[in-house]
Amino acid sequence: MLLWTLAAICAVLLFRTLPWAVSGDYRDFGGYYLPADLLRQKINPYAGTSWGDTPSWLLCFEPLTLLARFTAYKLWFFVNLSAFAITLILLLRHCALEATDKWILAALIVLYPPIACNFWFGQSEVFLLFLLVLFIIELQRGRDVSAGMILAAASLLRAYPVGLIGYLAARRKWKTAAYAVIGCIVGMIITTAFVGTDVVTTYILNIVGPHSLNQPMGFLRHPTNLSLSWFVRFVLLHGFGIAELSTLASSLALIAGLIAAAFAFVATWRLDDDLDWRGYSLWVVTVSILSPIMWGQFMACFVIVFVAIANGSASRRTVIAAAGSYVILAAFGGLHGYPLNFLPEFAQAYFARNLRVLHVLPESVTVSLILLYLSCCWFVFDNKPLQSTRMSITLASQPESQTDEIGDVDRSEG
């Protein structure tokens, strides 16, 4: 009850900070609306600009540009809110937790800082979270076509989820992977037919240019960019004096990305199944950090990880790392729009004389991400965790004779 009271207060405070004025600053929503409006007017939105959203995304966003910007913003907010509500329902249905625990988990999801940050910016990660949850649920139900098409849609709209095809390959879900690839190809053809080859070509050239997504260097090297590639370049520059765009730095950043992808592939390949989303959790984090640009609000998709750990059989160090990641991000992350952001300010005032702590506090989001990545790794590789709630419920539902047989088999194997 206390958690939900806090969640309700935070939701109201967040709602009051959103730009409801007609002449307001609509933050990142403007970065969707303006290029989509140019596209509707048959103007190439990528020519001489740094907009990095995919042509498919802008094409789908076009209908909103038929409305006034303020009206379109309100509609976009309610689309995100609806997607978040449906996602919560889907996740809680998937959980084999007690009803009370489900309510606690739901409150913690609502209080997760990247969720508030996403709504504050008017970003799209909450909608992507909806697609990723829908994808894994359809995959578990054995619906190869719908799962593949959903992943294709997520990839066409936000680009970096295309890396989850690697997850399908590691799971040996070849039919789903094939449908995802076919969906991407068909989607690209349809997009090109509507927006024109010039728009798609310019977008591709911007991607393969010297700067990721044609973004300015100051934007890419910004400390809040959590991309693995730019983290490696940052370490090389400040630790060894190697220029960020040098061949050596680019090569080492590429190698780091390949290692992360290979690690996720091998870790998932060795799993008998992935009913508790161990491998999927690792892949969601991996494809996020492999994106050339990753902001704090991208971590909204990591809700999947917390639900998987709460629902599955997780070892103690897995739970501690995940809990530490959550607490650090909530207490010290300082993400935009989070109603509890007075905590980082309090911490800075409290540790005003401790220079070491003051230097660490701004890196809280990075520390949180590292802890969650470690938690995902341990979640996959810890082979002897405590019995899961799901397994307990399964055994409880079996007739007594079958339960005894299972116990006899376990004793004979032991």
C-alpha cells in the first residue's frame, strides 16, 4: 500500500511537469514530429540534419503531423500510457507470483526511473517495451509468425532490436528468425515505396558515416551516452590517449561489441529452454548497449529483466546485483523527470567534503547499468539456484502420485 501511494504521488508529480501548454517545449517529441512533418511534405528529413530515427518510424509517425503539435503530443502521451498499462498486465499475467507480490512488483515497475524519464521526454522506449514483451510472450506460445513479425516491427521502428535475431538463432528458433528477416525486408520495401529511395539512401549514408547516425561528436561522447562502443572509446582516450575516431579505437570498440554479442549467444545456446527469460534478459541488455546511442531512458526496456528475476529461480548474487542496480538508479541516477530527484541533490550536499564520492555520483547510471548486466550474466550461468516459484506451483498442481514419482527420480539421480 505504501509503495502504491508513493507511486501515485510520483505519477501526479510527473504529470504536472509535462508540457501541457499549447506553446510548450515538447522535448524529444519535437524530434519525432518535425522530421515526420517534413517527410509528409515530401522533404528529405535526413538531408543536412542529425535526426537518427528510422524512415519506418517517421512514416508511422506521419499521421500525428496532421494534428496540431499540442494535440499530437497529448495523443502520443496517451498512446505511451496505454502501451505501458497493457505491458504491465502482460507481465503480471506471465508471473507465477502471489497476488500481493505482483502488486509490489507492479509498483516497483511504475517507480523505475527510466519509465518516468521516458514520459518526461516524450520518448518511445515504453512503446518498444510493449513490443518486446509481446514478442517474447508470442515466442513462448509457439507462434512463430506473429513473434517474427513483432520483432520485425520493433526493428524497423527503433533499429537496434534487430540484434534480437541473434537471440532467436541462439535459441535455434529458425522459423521465427526467418519470419523476422522476411518481415524486415518487406517492411523496408514498403517504407521505400512510400518515402522514396532518396530518403532511405540518405539515412543509410548517415548511419555508415564517420559519426554514428550523423550525430555531432559532443553528442556521442556525452557522459550520459551509455553505449558500449563510446564507453570503450572514452576509456581509451582518457586512459591511454588514443583518439576516439582513430582506427585503433574503432577496432577495439568493434571487438568489444563482438565479444558482448558472442558471450550472449554462447550463454543462451547452452540453455535447454528459456521459459524464465534468462537468455532473453541478457539479450535485451546486450542489444541496448551495442546501440551506438543509448540514453538512460533506454533502460525502460530493462523492466523485463527485473520481472524475469522476480519470477524465476535467481541466485542470491543475481538478486543483490539487480536490487543494487535499481536502488542506485532510483537514489542517485538523477534521470530527467523522475519525481524523487531530490535524493541525488541531498547526496551531493551530504558528501560535499568527500571528493571521491562526488566524482562517483555522476556515474550512478553507468554503475547501475553495469550491475544489471552482471546480474543478467549470473542469472544465466548460476546453475544451482533456489527452486523457483513457477516450479513450486507446477509441482503443487500435480497429483500426489506424480509428485512422488518426480521425487523418486530425483533421489535416484542423486
